[in-house]
Amino acid sequence: MIKGGNVTIFISNMGKAVDFYTNVLGLKLAQRYGDHWASISAGPGLSIGLHPKSPNQPAPGTAGSIQIGLECSDTLDKETKRLESKGIKFTKPAAGEGGASAYFTDPDGNTLYLWAAQR
């Protein structure tokens, strides 16, 4: 089951992005893992994930550079199988620091992903 999520924004400079979201907008830095990831709390129920630019992802400021991530309470495999049974097709499976993700799109082609932390 899906238990929460975040909006991921691909950024070109982690320091500048964290400064903007915390010092300029006044939001709270929830977590930061160097220049690899930062999580900004935008109030109850909304987390903004800051992810550095990557050759495998859209460039910051371009179409697709903002994505919705949904956190799984079960394993990623179990949740992807559940959603595949409902017709969702996954692309770009990825494993990284701290967990794994599986990407899919909504009916309009907007990118979403499932995330499961390493257990």
C-alpha cells in the first residue's frame, strides 16, 4: 500500500536550492544527505525532495523535472505487482542509496514513481 510521498524537483545546485526553500521560502529542512538528496517539509502532508541533476533524468527546469514520488509500506516488488494488475506499466526501475524506485506515468504522461526504503 502507498503510505505517503513527496514531490521531487531536479535541481542544478543543492546548496542554492536548500537555501531558497529554507531561507527564502521559510520552509523546514527535514533531511539532507550531502549533495545527493534533501527533503524539505512544506507543512503536514507535503514533502519536497531536492535531487541533483542526473544524466538519467530530465534537466532542471525542463518538462519532467518535477515528479511525484509515492512511498510504499510494502516491498517495491509487491506494490508494483499490485499496480501492474490494474494496468500500470513500469519503466526505469532503479536502485540507489537507501532504497529502490520504479517509474510510471499517469494518463497524461506525467512521471510518478514508487519508492521503497531498504529494509
